[in-house]
Amino acid sequence: MQLTYKEYRDKVRACWLGKNIGGTLGAPFEGFRGVYDVSYYTHDLSSGVLPNDDLDLQLVWLNAAERYGKNLNAEILGEYWLSYISADWSEYGAGKNNLRYGLVPPISGWYHNHNKDSCGCFIRSELWACLAPGHPEIAVRYAYEDAVCDHADEGMYGEIFCAALESAAFVESDREKLVDAALTYIPGDCAIARAVRLVSQCRSDGLSWKEARKKVLQVFPGSFGMAYGYRDQEPEPDVPVGSLGYDAPSNIGIMMIGWIYGDGDFSKSICIAAGCCEDGDCTAGTLGSILGITGGTAAIDKKWLKPIGDEIKTISIDVTKGCLPIPKTVTELTGRVLNLMPVFMHGNCSLNEAGELVFAPVDSIYKNVRDTGFFNTFSFAEEIAASPVCVRKSGCLFDIQITYDRGLEVAVNESREFYVKIKNNLHSQQWLECRLYLPEGWEAAPGSVMCVNLDQNHGGRAVTEFSFQITPGTVNQGRYDILMEIKSNGRVSKTYLSMPLLAAVPGSGMP
């Protein structure tokens, strides 16, 4: 499979045009429940394009990616959340609230977050795909780092699935192959994967798209459409209302309904997705991006562009923080993505003698990274399957992850255990001194100073694992930050990890 630079440029532009079109089409249906036969925009066309957080959050991430390149991670994205994003609703607000309190990703996306399984991160997957065209194994790495800032579980799986699919779509247009490849990056039994397979089964069984919509909402009940409920239709007694925030599976399913029942036609597909309501701007916008990537700008009927043009409008970026250069048009956004892509695709593209950018041939879109390194650390499958109650740090000498035995809460004289994985990033052995700084009256076992030997990064023996216990002697404040200092013998730098712990609150009802 081969991708030329001209094709890539056209597909990136079509991706963002599709996002803008689908988001604008679906926005009037967002938060409603029901089913509509849609054929064109329903908003006041004099308003032009409608603002959409699905797109403008990615404009902030673009700035972070331009500054930090391949070193971009959840910690950096978390700081950009707090610095430049004004939106505080739902999972955005829960994640930001946790970040402000010092609860780092992936804890921030999980803890006391009723909306961790919702739609707020699969809608911002396109940037990672555009920066890693034809290489889903790269795109999913950054999608994960993005997702865990404010999501966990099904919400996180949704973004990983979409990023893998969109990346692969740069070199493959067959829907079934794209879906199969994307599903390899998430657990086969998760609700996102089951919702995707259910829609395919509905089509095989001869159900209409409206019947498929109802089936999806019955098997994966959501609540997004009940934000405003039914506006001019009778309530459907056989469509249940799901748990608050459990919306990613049903809305990924709706996106798939639009794609499968749209028979490859851009207009038909996004209209079906929008007509299913629920999170209409997210489903139609994400599908518009996918179809833009697979078909390029030629697949987009000019009727969709006439009312909205090239403009980008934002709604959730803090305009008082004017230091970020935010793209005002799809043309500008496309150009900046094109300029940045070689940084993320290092080794997979190069300049030829004529000075033209050439992509290395893509041998397969089935490049599941479950068995390969993830940011030179633990495997991707291990990463997404790991408990969200952990802290992590990557560095030139080693990568470290500390996982809690259970939630964040501590109580007097109740011991907590912590499991440590350290991967040696050098081809030589290291002795590490790991020192814990504890509150007065707290004890650590085997001790507050532990010496750890790292084997060399050779022959698959680079990961060292151990555990330690902490027992609080007193708990007289709401939050504690346990600090671990790690020093490699004979080296200059020191690494610090802060492990937040909270005083147990009886009857809180949530982890």
C-alpha cells in the first residue's frame, strides 16, 4: 500500500472539512432522542459553520504537538487542558477538576468521573491519525495519552478505535478491513467492539438503519439523547434510558450505522448518523472525517461547503489566553498538520532527490502494537489493560509505572501496597536508589529506601518489578502526596514521582 504526498495532503484537508461539515450538520440534533430523515443542514445557514468542541480541542492539542513533538504525553496535555480549555462540562470538567487537585493521568480520567465512558475523546482522534497516516500503531499511542486525561474504559477504547481506523484509512478504503484492523487495538469483549459488531450483524440480518439504531440503544443503553429528550416525537417505550455518562458504545454504534447503511456515500452517511440524534455532532463529525480521509475532497459534494466555507469557529478555547496561535481556517489547519507530520512519522517518510516528501510503503494496517514497545516502555495491550490507579514517568534512563493495589483512599493503620515496574532504557545495567518521603508517623516496608538493580535492555530482560507497602500512622488531612525520588548510581539526573492519596470518605459511593 502506497500513499503519495499529494494524496495525503488532499485526505488531510478532506478530513477536517468532513469534521466541520458533519459537526455542523449534527449539532442541532445533539442531546435529543428520536429519529429523523435528514437530507441537509437544518440550522440558520446565515450563521455559516457552527462552533464545535470536537474540532477546537484538537487545535489546542496541535499547539502542544508542535512544541513537544514525539515527546507529547498525558502530563503535557493535562497542563494544556488547564491552561487553555474553558469547557468544564461533563467529563471535561471532571478531568480538569482532578488535574487541578494534583490527580495525574490516568487517575484524572477515572476518579469520580461519571462520564468516563462517554463521547468526549473519540471525537478528538483525527489529529493523531493525520500525524501518523497509514500507521495506526503510532496514532493509538497518542490517542491513549489524550484519552486518559478525562476518560477511562469505554471512553478510552472509543478514541483508540477511531484513531486506529482513521490512520489506516489513509492507505485503505475498504470498510471491513479498516474496522477489523481498528478492533485489534481494543479488547474484543469491550462494549465499543461489541457495538461495532452488532451494527454489522444488523445489516446482515436485513434490518433498516432505523431498526439498527433502536437495537443499538436497547443493547447499549445511553442517556445522552435524554439531555433534552424527544422534542416533536412520541417517546419510544422500548428504548431504555441508560446510566449517566455511558454513551460512547451507543454513539460509536450510531457512527457505524451511518457508515454501513450509507453505502459509501458521504452525504447519505452523515445524514443517517445525524438523524439518529443522541450525540449527533460527534457521530456525524467523526464519520465525516473518516469518509473525508477515505475518499478525499472529491467525495464531498460542494453543496456542503457552500454555506460554511473554509472557516473554523471555536467554542471551548479560553480566548483570554491569547498566546496560542489557533487556526482560523481548514486551509491553515491542514498546512500546519502537513508541516508537523514528519516529526511523528520519523523513519516512515523521507525526502527524495527532487526534494519531494515520499512515504515508505505501508506493508499492513494490521500493525497491532500489543507485542511491541509503547513509548519504549510497556506493551500497548498492557498499558490499556492496566489499572487507571497508577502514576508513571518516562525518561532517558528508564520508564517507571507505580500501580496502586486499589483506589486512592487511605485510613489509619490500613496498609496499602504499590506495584512497581521499571524498564531499563539503556543497554547497560543500572543500580537505582528509590527513596520514599512519607508524612510523619507513616511507615514503609521493606523500608523508605530501596535499592533496585535493572538488568540491561537485552534479551527481553529489561523490566524489573517489585512492590512496597505504606501504612499511615495518622490521617489528619484530606490529601497526601507521597514522593518517590529515584537516582541511578553514577548518573546526574533524578526522577520524582508524586503518588496522591486521599483520606477515606465513608459512603462516598464511588472509587
